[in-house]
Amino acid sequence: MNETEVIKGCLKNDRASQKALYEHYYSKMLGVCLRYSKSSDDAKDVLHEGFLKVFNSLKNFNNTGSFEGWVRRIMVNTSIDQLRKNKQNYLIVSTVNVNDRSSSLAEEMSEDDLLSTIEKEDILKAVQELTPAYRTVFNLYVIEEYTHKEIAELLDISEGTSKSNLSKAKFNLKKNLMHLIKPNHDR
């Protein structure tokens, strides 16, 4: 079945079509949910809730743009809704100890050098370790390519807070990733 046939089948509540759609997008959308979640279990909960929204909203898909992009947006919005529902204060800004030795090392290495030495699973784990505020803004800006204005509207924060959280997210992410390569870098 091609994508159009699967969508038509899902609109008719055909279980085989729903299963085909779910299986086709499972891995990609789990990746999206993992970027916003603290754990794999949380991400899977968001993923399942997101797929329920996809199936319930499928009649609203108007074929203007990619279907995958539409599903991705639902997963992102579901992830953000989950943060709100759990009453996690994703607007809290934590402090960074700039005197930490690994911080100065993180500043010295270029992002390309840093990323070339680390596995993608470790990068995902480091993103998950960011505070909810930093993780959410980082994902929306860097991965989903939202503007700071769009992020501010979506999260009900100022553009300045969005920019600040992104900057601090990048700094903390780089610092967290340095702990993975520090033994190799000191040799």
C-alpha cells in the first residue's frame, strides 16, 4: 500500500492501514519524542498519545505539504503538551558554573570536532539531560527549525527567554558532551 492508500484506509478506521501507518512512522517519531522526553518510557507514552491524535485528526490533513511533516508537528505538540500536563516548569532557567574546567574545554573545541567523536545515542542522552526549558527550546529551534518568535508564542515566553534558553542549552549540551570525550581529549 502506498501512503495515500494507507491514509484513506485510516480514515475508514481500517486496522491494517492504521498498523501500517504506525509501523512506518514509529522509529522516526519515537526519535522526535525522545528529544523532548526525559526517558524512553516517557517518549513512548507521548508517541502513543501522538498517534492517537494523528488518527483522530487525520480528516484535517489537507495534503498541502508532507504527511510526515504533519505527523511530526503533532508529535512535537504532543510532547510539549505532555510537559505542561506533568506540570514540569519548563521555563525554569538553571545556573551554569562557568568556572568548571570542563566548561573551558567545551568552549575550546569546535562543535564539529565535538560531534564527530560522539555517538548519536550519547548526543540524544545529553539532550535528554538538559532541563525541560533548555531541551524544549533547543529542539524547537535546532531540530524543528522554529523561529524564536514562534517558540515564544508556542511556549508563552518572551523571544529573549527563548534566545537565552537556546544559548544556555547549547553551552550545557557541549559541557555535558565533553564529559564523554574528556578522557580521550586529555591524552
